[in-house]
Amino acid sequence: MRVTAQTAYAISRTWRLLIGYFERIYLFIRISTLGFTLLLTLLGAASGQHALTNGTMLLMISVGLAFHIFAYVLNDVVDLRLDRTEPLRADSPLVQGTITRRRALWLAFSQPPLAFVIAYLAGVTLVALYMLGAAFLSLAAYNLYGKRCPLPPLTDFVQAVGWCALVLFGAFAYAPTAHADTV
């Protein structure tokens, strides 16, 4: 079979578009930092249970991904004006305008309900749902007020509470009580 120059160009153009699409997703939801977020939910689950099942790991990854998208995309929307002046953020799809603020906010605010539905359907404990709510609220407060607060250690503390609550979500997901080394 002979590949014409026109066909080869169409194939290479398709690959360039596909790679560009995945690159924008990578930058937009900051996949480079996703490992940290997922580690927290999995660490909590590992400390709250004797053995992690595939279902538990899938739950932790799903909820962790939703939390990650919420936290980082909301942060980028709130910091957009500042990010437009930062050369290191110049390749962000939000800064470049390839993704609008409205779509980014829609994506960010769709994540908490999604995470709660996933967690609820998975049958996690009520305490775990409270921890998940504390995690989302803390990171939202940090994102919205972090740069405007006259006392930066306070907002850093609020952010730390959010990340810790995410760990505790994992710990309390299926365990009625957490082990002493979790808390």
C-alpha cells in the first residue's frame, strides 16, 4: 500500500492536533502535580484499613482526581490576572485564552458534587464525607482568599487543613475509626 504525501500530511496533522489537545489537558489540570493529590487519598486509605482492595484504590483515585481538578483549576481561575504576568504560566490554556474562565469554573465547580456522588455510591462512612467536605471548603477558601489575606500563615494553615482532610477522607472511608498513627 502506497501512502501519498497528502495522506501522510493528514496523518501528521491529526497527530499534532491530538498531541496538542493532550498537552493542553496536561497543563490545564496540572497533571504534573496529580501524584501528590492521589498519594494523599491512598495514604489515608492505607492507614485506615488493613488491606486495600482494587475498589478502594479506584475510589481513592477517582475522588482524588476530582479534588485535584477542583483545587488547581479554581486556583488558576482566581489567579488568572496574576498568571498573565508570570512568564512561567504563559503556556497555560487559561492564560492563552484557549479555555475560557467560564468553562474552567464550570469544570472546577462540577468536581465536588461528582466526588460526593462517587464517595456516597461507594458507601463511605459519614465521617469520611465530612472530611471530604472540609477538604473542598478549605481549598476553596485558600484559593479565594489566599492572596488577599494580610496574614499568609493563616491561609497556609487553611490550605494544610484541606490537604489533611483529604488524607482523613481516605482513612475514614471504610474504617469506623482511624488508627492512632493516622491522626
